[in-house]
Amino acid sequence: MKSSVRQRNNQAKLWRETSFANVEMLRAAYRTHQFPPHAHDEYAFGLIEKGAQEFIYATGERLIMPQGTICVVNPGAVHEGGPATEAGWDYRMVYIPTASMASVLIDSEWRPQGKQLYFPQTVINDDDTMRLIYEAHICSESRDTSQLERASRLTQAVYQLASRHGQSLRPIERLIPIPGAVKRAREYIDAYVTENPSLESIARVAGMSPFHLIRAFRKAVGVAPHAYLVQRRVELAKHLLLKGRPLRQVAVEVGYYDQGHLSREFSRFFGVPPSVARQ
């Protein structure tokens, strides 16, 4: 399922790679879009084809991703970004779940058994690996390639990226530990993402006052509880749309009263309307 859309000088094409479980692909040309603070459940990696992107972590660290570099974002890392110059940037991205990443490495010589794969560098210079990612992405986008070829090329690209630039990190060794109260609050939001959980109910689950919850949640997660809820809804909507669900139905399923509200939030995150994730 593929679709491409242009909106205010921003173009994007988003599709599912059916040869890999739950892998999503993005090709975009952004000129004015500014990503709000957000994080991915998956590993996000790709290459900058043209221009440069400014990348900002929740910690305040700022990076420039120039043309010809690989960009990698670990699951759960809160970040935002936008054009580094007025020319904007073009890039190709792959979003691969942790389970799919692990399946590529499980029988390989390099495998973080019992550990979590972690990429210490966000911006990587590696022409060989970049070429593999590019070829896998082009192959995925083409309608004239077999599932076997698409899976083979993506597997090779993922393996080389992980083996050359990944490290093993034990799951308990989080870079920024999340307090138990905030973890309970986040899990509660995840469980009721399609509803409208109140601040009071979330704070009650966390065992904190609403004010202290907001402050602690923002410090640990990188965004306030309401922003986290919106992000989760938009991500869920994207997944459902890529499966072919009608926009109006998806809007209701993820907790919005009308599709206009979902469209506005989707555009804020992706720079293009939800139709980019529809056939």
C-alpha cells in the first residue's frame, strides 16, 4: 500500500514493506516541515539524499544530518527536527520493530543475545552501508521486484548497519532511567490511547499530584502527557491507514470525534495529510 502527497512544498510517500513483519518505509522531501518532539517504538534509520536536516534530542543536543550520511534513531529516543537550511532535505527512512531487527541478527555471528541493540551514533558516515540501504529502499518502492529480493536486500542492509555500528546494551541499562510512577502513567496512557484519559486519572495511577506528574513525565519521557497521547494516537492511525482502513473509521478508532482533527494532528507530525498513508 503506497501513496504520495505534496503539501506546501513538502512531499512524502509512505508504505509497508510486506516482506518484513511490520516494517514501514518513508521517502520524503521536506522544505518547511518542523517535526514536533516525538519518539519511535521502532528503530528508525535511513539516508539523507539531498540537503540537510537539523536534529534535536530532548537532552538539547543538536546535530546536522547532511547529504550523504546515514541517520539512526534508537527506539524511545525523544527528538524533533526540521530543515537545516531554506533548501530543506530529502531522505529515505526505514522503521523496523525491535523484534524484526532481532530476527535478522538471531542466527548471525554478531547477535546481542539477551541484550538490546543500541546505536551510539545518530549521524554515520559509511558509504558502503548507505549504498545497501539505498538499494533496499529503491527495491522496496519498485512494483517490479519480488518479495524475496526485497527481503534479501533489506536483511543485508540491516545486518551490515547493526554489525558495523550497533552495540549491545542490556535492557536494564537505560540511558535515562524512567521512575516507576512515570512508567505506570505511560503504560496507562498506552492502554487507554483510544479513549480520553483525564490528567487526574493518570496522576492517580502514578500516585502523584497532577502538577508533579506533568513535571516528572516531561523530564523522564521528554514530552508532557498530553503530547505523548497525541503522538501515540497519530502513530496508531498511521499503522491502521497503512492496513487500508478508511480515514473516517480510523479517526474514531484512535479517539478523535472527526477526521478533521486527526488530519490536523497527522499533518503536524508528518508535514502531509493522512492520505499519504492510504492506497
